[in-house]
Amino acid sequence: MSDDDSEDIGGSGDNSGDKAALRSLLKQLKADHRRIDDEIVAQREIGTVDMLKIGRMKKIKLILKDKIALIEDRLMPDIIA
């Protein structure tokens, strides 16, 4: 995942091409989030506790979670009727 991913989230997202791209990005971000979570669990199970590395991975997970929430909001906005 690169720093350029944040640029992919911007824009209007009105047409179906943009929505397809957002869905694809969302799928990738969720996969990355799961992968990092699995790595954290594996580190703990092995007993190799590098708190600095785990802290960095948790920070990345939070960033991914924020991006996931942003994209999900763009794809399914809350409409107050």
C-alpha cells in the first residue's frame, strides 16, 4: 500500500466506473487489514513480541480502517429522509 492510495479516495464517485474502482480499492484495503491483523496474532502466538513492530502494524491497521470507513461512506452514504 502506498501513500498514493489516499488520492484514490478523493473525487465525486458519481459514475459507475468510479464506484467500481472504489469497490476494488475497498476490497484491497480490507484484505490488507486482515493480513496485518493475522501478522499481529502470529507474532503474539510465536512469542516473538517486538512491541515496536506490533505498534507500527496497529497504527497501519487504524489508518486502513479509517480509509475503509471513508470509502464505505462514499459508496453507501447515510441519507436522512
